[in-house]
Amino acid sequence: MSLRLSDVTLTYPDGDDGRVTAVDGASLTVAPGQVIALTGPSGCGKSSVLAVAGTLIRPDSGVVEIDGTAVGELKEPERAKIRREAVGFVFQNDNLLPDLTALEQILLTAHVRGERPSKNRAQARELLDAVGLSEHENKLPGQLSGGMRQRVNIARALMGPRKVLLIDEPTSALDQARGRAVVELIVRLSRERELAALLVTHDLQSLEVGSATGADALVHMLDGRLLDSELVDA
């Protein structure tokens, strides 16, 4: 399995002596090529699950495995290496740099890993083609629509030998039609590339759980706990 959380609990300081529980005994498995959507009210712990799954935060207890590696006991340089190479993040805001073209945004990911752009230009162009933007590689973010910028964001997250894709509210700034198109794109690319994708969203209309272009499962979260799920192909 590419992503597995086993009985994960995460707390944060709350006042002088107390702590508040953000994630409470969460267990979740996402297989390669599977897209699981995580939904729930604001503040229920969804983003904290993503942060733990992406090794951005160490949980208080429990096990997080990425591509068979238990990451909780790794030292920070090893965790950072996994983030750079195995985990792709699609944030709610596209966070594109205003002075870089669409192609350069994607190549920047390889540069962060210490690789030369010339080595990765072919893959970056292939990713732009995969998200339908091959004709826009030289355009700056200000020359792209909101949906196009989000597609660049997705392509950037896929750059490199990814195993896991973590997505936080990708449709929040888009209308329903563009939001559905973005979810369909995430689903298609995750299946084609055998990525384990965990998608946090409030936009249930765009998920189309169980359809050929929709998420494989919908998991509900409340007060830090994972509750019932609508599994299509467990």
C-alpha cells in the first residue's frame, strides 16, 4: 500500500497545560491508483490528517507508512527526502510564482531536489500535456485562468517519482464545472500513474463517488475521528 495511517493521534498545545486533539485514532489505507476523499466540517481535523500523511507533522502516536516505509521514526532529513520525492501536494491556493512560466513552475520542483532543469524538461512538458496545457507552457500565472492555474498546480505536484498525492480543497476557488473537471483530472492521473491520492474537500457535488471519473470512496470526519465511509471498491 502506498499510504497507510494506523491508529494515528495528533494533539496541539491548548493554553498553559492542556492539549486539544486534532486527530483521534485515525486509521486509513489508500492503495496505488485509488482516490479517497475526506470530508467534514471546518476544524474537524482534515488538514491535520494531510499534514501527518505528508510527514509535515509527527503524530503523538500511531504509524504512518509511505510506500511501505514507516516514516515516524525517520530523522528529519530522511523525512524531507520522502516529501521531496515521494509525496506531491496540491494546495487550496495554487501558490504559483508570478514571474515563472507554467513550464518553469514545474521545473522548479526538480530544482528543489537538486536536479538540473535540462534533465527534467521532457517530463515537465509531458505533465503539462497530461493536464491539457502543452500550448501554454510559456505563459505566466497572470495570463492563465483559475482552472488553468490549478492544473499547473497539479502538474507541479506530480513532478518526480511520486507515490502519494495529497490534495487540499482543490475546487474551492472554482465554479462547479471547472471544479468537477479538476477532480476528474486528479482521479484520471492518479489511476494512470498508480498514485495513492487523499483528497480533502467540502465540494461533494464534484466527487461523483463510484463513477468512472470520480473518487473511489468518501470518508467522513468529525472532531478528529474518521467515521463512516462510502466505499466503492475497498
